[in-house]
Amino acid sequence: AELPVSEPAGADHCGSCTACLDACPTDAFVDARVLDASRCISYFTIESPDLPPAELRPGVGSWLFGCDVCQDVCPWNRFAPASDEAAFLPQEALNPVDAVELFDLAEAAFRERFRRSPLWRPGRRGLLRNAALVLGNTRPEKGVAALERGRNDGEPFVRAACAWALGQYAADGVAAATDAVRRRQMTESDASVLAEIGFVLNAAKTS
């Protein structure tokens, strides 16, 4: 269908405000009104088929799916009314999601739990990647055991994320995490996973 093209908005609502630039955890705003999507946490955790670059992974923090810090800090959003649309409200059973428990879900269980939610979008492999990043950043007590399960996952993508996350525990002096990475190295054949393992073990040698 041919749609009429409207004129660009003439009003400048941002002015000198830099709230979103200042608050972004991964500095995804490279300039005023310029977003580098390849640095955006929402892109990493929802759309990207890869691991984010190592230097940006700590910025993911505890964000399992999406981010929207820029929306939270925007002064204009305080004028936005809250929606009463039920589909937009948090689902009690999924809010918050326990990153540790995700590593207990097989494909069928993942489908049953998430197929009617937005978390279906990155798929099981994407969500486990995100969960590994969250565990590596937050390092809860039960995280190492969950990541040990993840290091044996059938997806190299997930194993690589788990290797990085175990490395964060290892950097804190958690010997069990270093041992888990070494054991995986003995059986791993995927080059990308072996590269992540190498980074972890080299860091362990120099610490």
C-alpha cells in the first residue's frame, strides 16, 4: 500500500539532556541521537546470534532479556501513562526469572514455559547465553553448579558463555569454577568454546 509520508518532527525534545547517554551500561549511545545497536544490551540479549564482545559483557549486569535503561531515565517518559493492557503486564510466574533454574530446562520444558511469552524470541540457546552472562556478572552461590550443567550443553554457543561466566567466578578465587573449565577443556572440540576456555585458564595462571 502507498502510504503518505509525513514531515519530520520539527520540535527538539532532547535539548542539552544527556541522561540516556550517561546511563547506558555499555555506552551504546556514541553521540547525541546516535545509537550503536551492536553495543546495545537489548540487541545482545534478544536479537544477536552471538556472544557480545568480552569487554561489553560486564555491562550486561543482571539483564536477562532486554534493558531499557535509556527509557527509564528519559525525563519525557514520566508523562507516559501506565498501560492497563493485560498483555503488557509482568507475568507473575516469569518475573523475575531465576537464571540458575534455566539450566535445568530441556528444550521441551523451555517451550512449555516460554512459548507464550516474549522470552521465546531468543530461543533456549539465546536465553541460556543470557543466563550465563547474568551469572558471571552477579555470581550467586548456586551459579557455579548451574554453569557446570551449561558447560555440557549441546550448543557450543551456550558452552562458550558458560566458560566465560565460570571465568568470572575463577577470578574471584573460586577453585571449583577453574576446575570445571579445565575438565571441559579435556573433551571440548569447538574452536570458539576452546578460545573462551583458553582466556579463562590463561587468566588463572597470571592471577
